[in-house]
Amino acid sequence: MGIYIHIPFCVSRCNYCDFFSTTALELQEQYVQTLCQEIETRLKTNTEAISTIYFGGGTPSVLKVEHIEKILQTIATNATLTQDIEITIEANPNDLTLEKLQAYNCLKINRISIGIQSFQDHHLQCLGRRHTAKEGIQAVKMAQQVGFENISIDLMYALPNQSVEQWQQEIQTALSLAVQHISTYCLTYEPNTLFYQQLQQHQLAEIDDETANAMFDLVCEQLQQNGYEHYEISNFALPNYHSRHNSNYWIFTHYMGFGAGAHSYDGSQRRWNVSNLQTYLQQKDFYEQEKLTPTDHYNEQIMLGLRTKNGINKEIVGETKINLYIREGKLKIVGNQVVATQKGMHILNRIIEDLML
Ligand code: SF4
């Protein structure tokens, strides 16, 4: 079973982000206390061993090391951890120091996911990130120096005014750092973000689909040429370095999510804590849950499976539904599985919507 810990704190808000997070850093202490209580209470009834722990956010690296230690200790006291547990923390480059990274190492955190987004200062400024290109590179090098052997970086493409040549340079810089895992996300303009407003007011121009697709094809080609396996639409890993925690979501392994906004799945029910810090801190009516119907299960299989290189079992979807996409070269059959082709990935959301009930 996996454990997800949501740390909803950020030093500042990025211009494109609609994740649940807050800049009320003064609430960290109280949050960690409540979080540990939730962990303790809910783990009491759990009998499964924990094979992955993932600190996501927000920005988990803004927390003091003592807080991370307290959370890990609470989990270890209340559950059995597998010998080869994968423990990941998401980090912002300029939160990382050699000292902090060494402390993570001592806490047996063995995977670090660094939110680089871009290696070019003008793009970082436009995105509203609080680190520079140099700090991004330094963060990766420091993690390597401290001995992290499983480092992931996030990059974004289709940024305002980004050219394919600039994206090519980003990929080259990423490759030169020789990290084990690279996630690449196409910028989307989500309502309630500054970017969305700026787009509406014509202060920003969205990259056209053709250019965004060319950027996707370029990163797929170059990373695969360099030994990275494209194992999920946004994720590339060197052999044996795929994210075990995230891969478990796609194969419906059970997981428990703790903290405001975190989701859980026990094989038949989904539960989600509300994305509201005050409600969460009061621990009153702070979560909802629902039993999944066969239709929900089917839709989730389509939604998650088609994003991965393993696809979904062809028995799950009717042949008539997929035949058109197969003829158009957007889906293909591999053994018993239906898998999206690279061309299909350009319009994957549309295919998924079409196949869902
Ligand atoms: S992108 Fe990450 S760091 Fe930026 S506001 Fe969103 S959660 Fe915080």
C-alpha cells in the first residue's frame, strides 16, 4: 500500500498553478500536528504493509526537517514498512541546501522530485517560479553530491512564447544532468490562475496545438534515444527508475492520503479530505467518501490505463469503440492490451472522454 502526504504550503503562488496550496506558512506547526493525529487514527485500522510514501504539495520542502521527521516517525510507529520502501519528497530548488538534503538522506528519503520547470530564467520569471535556472541546476547537483541515486525533475513545455529550439535546449540541459527520471507537462491554462486571466485579456498567447505536439514528439524521441522509457504520457525513466508510488495509482493498488485535499482508495471506496485548510485543521466534516460503481471502475481504468505504456485490457472496451482509433493509428493492440500510440497521445483526453461511459 502507498501513503500520500499532502503539504499544502508554498512560499508564493506560481502564475499557472491551480493546485490546492496556501502561503499561510504560520500554520505549518498546527498542520503537522493535525496531520500526525490523522495518520495515527487512520493507520490503527490498517493491516497492509507500506511500500511507498510520497510527500507532495504544495511544496513539501518548505517544511522544517523536524516536521518531516515527525510525520515519518508517526507512520513508522503505526504501520509496517517494507524493506525496500520508496520514500519520495517533492522539492523546490531553492529550498534545498546540502544540509537539508543530508537530513533527508538520514530520514531514509530515497527519491527526490525537483520542480525545475525550466532551465531558462525568462521562462521561470514568466511562470512566477521563485528560483533561477542556475539554482535549478545546483539543486540537482547537490542532490547527486549528497548521494541521491533516484532523482526526478519536472519540466514544462508549450510556455508562452517558447520556441521548439528553446524546448530542445531544455531537453539537452536535462539530459546533461543525467537524472534517473524526467516528468514533462504541457502548460494548461486553468481557471482561477493569473495565466488564465492574462490569456483572456490577450496579455499572453497560447502556443498552438501543432507546436505543442511537435514539442511532445521531440521530448519523446530524444529521451527515448537516451535510454529513458516513456512509461506514462508525462513520465520518462531510466530502466528500474519509474515512480513506484505513481505507478501504483495506475494499477489500482490501495493507497491512503493524509492531509488537506488528499485522496485515498481501498479497493472499493474513494475518500477525499476537503481542500480547505481551516476545515481540515478543525477535523470536523473534513472528508467525504463514495463507493465506486462498476461504471466508475470502468471509467477510471480508461482514464488511468490509457495514459500508460501498458494501456488497458482489450476486453474492457468494446471493439467497435476502438476500431476507428486503431484505423487512424491513434490506438494499437499489443497482445491483449489496447495502447495509445504517440499520435494518439496528442489527443488522448479526447479519446478517453469518448471511451468513458
Ligand atoms: S506550482 Fe508548486 S510551488 Fe507553484 S504554487 Fe503550485 S504547488 Fe506551489
